[in-house]
Amino acid sequence: MAENLLIAEGGKEEKYALLYKQIASLTEGESDQIANMANVAAMIHATFGFWWTGFYRVMGEVLVLGPFQGPLACSRIKYGRGVCGTAWKEQTTQVVPDVELFPGHIACSSLSRSEIVVPVWHGNEIVAVLDIDSEELATFDEVDKVWLEKIVALL
Ligand code: SME
């Protein structure tokens, strides 16, 4: 694929639709998971200008920081802890409009106000989570959930 990311004009739907196509074509030609996670984090981050976009990988009993874009983050998150550990444990996407109201939220950055965490499945096993943080409240909704779940299904 071209090395230039194209960002659609218009709203979130249009942006995700074009982003999805580019991620599909990129991941199709690359089998390395870290390479794909790195580019997916970069492409989502550049398209939307989120505060932090990245992956935590399941390594035994703990989530370990993977490829990301944004400021320094916690290296390890335990099963069931924070929004990431909850998405892993509950096996569902977590949409958090206000992180201060989420019990056990792990504040890697005090500037993060809302968050979405999407499990990455390989077959019937969760191998990673995609975590996105925003500096604004209530950034993420059903549209983000649906598209991000589609995107991580490409990994
Ligand atoms: N806030 C996350 C931790 C990861 S950082 O935000 C990058 C959580 O509660 O799981």
C-alpha cells in the first residue's frame, strides 16, 4: 500500500470507512503482528488525533504494553484491573465516557478523560486489547465501537 495515510473529509463514519480500507490492505500483505499493531496504532492516532492509541498484549496472566502512539504509559496491567484488564476479563469492548467514574481506572495520564478498550481475538482467545484515550469527555460511542471491532478483526 502507499505509505501516505489518507484521511477522509466529513464525519467519523467517513473517516473510519477510509481508514478501515487502508488498514485492510496493509494487514493483508503483512503477517507480523507487531508490525501490524504498530501501523494500526499510528493510522488510528493520525486520523483522529487521539491522546493515546495503542495495544496491550496478553502475556500469560498480565497485559504487557505493545506498540502505541502517544505519551509514556504503564508497562503492565493485571487481569481484571483498569479498563484494559476489565475488557480482557469481561471479554467485551469497554466504552468509558468519564474515566473518573470507572472503578479501578488506571490513570497512566491525568489528562485522559474518556477511553475505549477493544479486545483483539484470535479464534476464541483474546490475544491483546486496543486502548484509546481521549483528553475530552465522552469521545467514544457506538460508532467507534463498531468500527474499532472491525479493525481489530483484521489483526
Ligand atoms: N487507563 C487504562 C490504562 C492504560 S493507559 O490509559 C494507556 C486502564 O485503566 O486500563
